[in-house]
Amino acid sequence: MADEDPRGLAELVGEDDEGELVKPPRRRSLRAPPERGPEDEAPPPEPSGPWAKIGPLPLSLATKPEPARYLLWQGAAGQGAGLMRAGKVGILSAPGGTGKTLALCSLALSVLTGRPWLSEAQTMPRRGSGYAVDPAAVGLRVALLLGEEDAAEVHRRLWQVAGLMALSAEERAAVQDRLVVGALSGEDVTLVDADGAPMVDGLARTLAEQAGPGFALVILDPLSRFGGLEAEVDNGLATRTVGALERLTRLPGEPAVLVAHHERKGGGKGTDAVRGASALVDGARWVARLQPVELGGRRWRSKAGHRAVWLRLVKTNYTPPLEAPCLVMLDSGHGGAPRFARTGELDELRAALASSPPNTDERADFAEVPELAGALAGAPKAGAKRAASKASSKGGPAPIGVEL
């Protein structure tokens, strides 16, 4: 044979120091290697992971870009200001007792039925009394993942909101068909481990299997369950948590992802009120807040017993902020389900404001609302009535402009 080794058996087999038979290294063939052409060259490895997205601008600057998609609009869809950007991560923060979970349930049903969010009517009511759902989102699915509730409580909350919205039998059937629910109380649903490694792929696969025509919205409540407590104190883990949430925006339909979060004790102004590491707010593309309406240092409620909260958009990377905080009532007749204030309730609050002493922060809240700002002119400042009463008891003159 042409390549047969010419050495004999004696040359191929020798003994080592202990008398064991060993083979010497095989001689290399003297035959020249075959010539290799360009077709024989191995192609360079393709970029993988995030680096595969690096390259020339994929779209021409000579072509007008597609308009940005929004899930919610302030005013008529496509005509007003965009409120919630599709395909982005947002945060809804609130202290306890402000209807955060019910507001998320309300949003889920609005997206599934096309009803304006926080509105009681099928049609858009007066200005500032509802947020329109993008018609393109209606017909897609919504995932409602509640980390602190069991199935019975999820059912109860959705029933309360559906009652306030007066959903028809057809709308309830549409919700039943397209709402994907996770009642996850007692489960470990952390999306990032303590070392920052993502654990979101299992959730993403589960949702993808149930995506049907695609998702318009994925809701997670609260962040402390899905992000873990360390994500609230470690900016690195907070950034990884937002990254894990962004992974869910790549589900079929490219949904908006909204995560509920708690606020710091004592609250704060704007995004400073959001509890935990600053990277949470920095990474989210928009942040909204629910906060109690306080008058004279106490939470205000209507004569019918409905508590009032402000809804504020305090951060947005894509649109102007809301023109003013919106007054939302937690309807006691429907378990605290949220809706925008009615005209009569605005009148009640205006009258209470005109006769009660708001403090400096409270005045700033009311001054932002055109329907209420006028009542501040006749409202005494905090401490004015107390000063007037004290002066009267001593026989001295009352401060000018204060009624006794």
C-alpha cells in the first residue's frame, strides 16, 4: 500500500525502562498535502447573541420611519398624546391601599375589550376621563401574572372590575378566551437570581406557547416577587431585572410590559417616590404613580365613601408628560375598582378644598388640576384657622382675610 510504514516490527515496538512494550511516534507521511482551493476554506463563525445586531443601519434614512405604536392614548387613539408605548417596559408604583392591583385588572379588561381604561362608558367620556386603547391591540391576548394572589382572589378582582365596566356577555366571553392568567401566590417567580443570571426563559416559553395571535400586554404584580428583594437595593441586579422584563417584549405581538411596584415609606416627589434602586426607574421607559388624595393631612373620600387617588405619569422617554394628574375614584360599590371621577365628585372635592386648609404639598397637587385650581383662591392656608382661633381666644384681631 502507498502509505504503508516501511519500518519493520522491531523498529515499531520497543521496551520502556520497566520492560513494557511501547510504540514510538508514528512517522509523518512524506506525501505532500493536497492543494486547497477557496471553496475548501472554512467560513468565519457568524456573530451570535447581541453582537449579531451590530452592523450597518438596517433601514434607509431616505425612507420615512413607521409611526411608533402605543397601547394607550390620552384622548382618541392615534390623535391625542401617546400614554403607554407598545413593546416597552413600564412601572406603575403606588403605596398600599391605592387600588394598584385592581387598576391593573382594569387595564387588562380594557385592552381585551377595547373599552377606555378607567372609564365606565363604552364611548370616550369628557376630556381627561379615560384613556383610549389602540384598536390594533384589541383581539390580541393579555397576560395577567399576580405573584401575591390565588385563583379565587384573581377571579374576585376581575369580577369586580367587570361589574364596574358593565361588560356584556360577549365581552366577558372575549376576556375568557384571550386573558392568560397566572395566580402565582406562594410560588418562586424570580426572573433573576442572586448572581444576576436571568431566569426568564421559562416564563417566556410558557407565554409563547399560549400567545395565539400575539400579546398586547404583559402585567406582572409586584416587582418584589418577580425581581426579588435584592433587585430593590442593588443597581446591578435592578438593571438585570429590567433586562429580563425587556425579554418579554419580544414575545409574539411585541407587547408592552407593565410591572407594579411599591413606594418608599413617606412617599416623595415624582420618580423619587418609587421604592428601591434607582436603576429600576432609569431602565423603565415610562413610570406612572397612584397616590392618595390628601386634604388637611387626611385621605379624602367622597360622601358615598369612594376613596380618591391621583394618577400621574412621572417619567416618559417618548412623549410629553400628562398635562395634569387625573382624579381617580376607588368605587366602594365594586370592591374598590378604579374609575375616573364623576362631575359630582369633582364638585364635592372643590367644595371641600374651598373650606379646608391644604398644606403646601397638597396645594401643589390641586393647583395642577384646572377643574380644582380655582377653589384654592378661597381655601385658607394650613394653620390659618388655628391662628385665627388662637387670636380670637386672646381677644386680639383675627388675621386679615380669615373667616372665623
